[in-house]
Amino acid sequence: MSDLPPDLPRLRTHWLTLSLDRVRERISFLERRQREQAHDAAVRPPVPDWILETGIGQRREPLYVHVGGCHMAGKRQRPINRAQALRALSDGAEACAHCRADTALHVLD
């Protein structure tokens, strides 16, 4: 059993028109998605070199130093520079065990 219409007139008009419409819709969808992804990439802020993760509460004590883009960084985070990352580690913040910020900073124990 075929999913195509059995007669020539319908094959020439209806079926091909429906198929072409579906292809055009899919092309339009993919082009729109591609434009949106390009726009998102253009407006996305750059990944910081280092991230400081802080604790809960008013004081928000520094807890962990992460390499920028670390997937283990929590929600309470802020970008920092290399000097701030080194200072946070020397002041008691821990280096993330996953991204090994201390190794990336060349800190020797």
C-alpha cells in the first residue's frame, strides 16, 4: 500500500504542493533557529576567567574559586580577575575540586 495518491492529477498538484509546503516550512524554521542562535551568541557575555562562589546570608563569605565556565559553580557567583582569585584562595576560599582552579592558577600547596 502506497501513501501516494493513485491518480495523476492529484499527484501533480495536491501531493507535491503539500510536500513542497512542508519542506519550505522546515527550511524557514531552521533558518529562523540559525538566526536566533547567531544572535544569542553575539549578545552572550564573555565567559570570565575566574568565578568566585559565595555563601548564603548577608556576609556572603567566599566559598569556592572556579575556572570561568565551570559547570559546578553555584548560583551565587560573580566574575573575578586573577589577582582576586589568588587573594580569595589565600584568604581561605577553596578551589573547586572539579575545575581545579588552584592548578590553573599555578598555586602550590
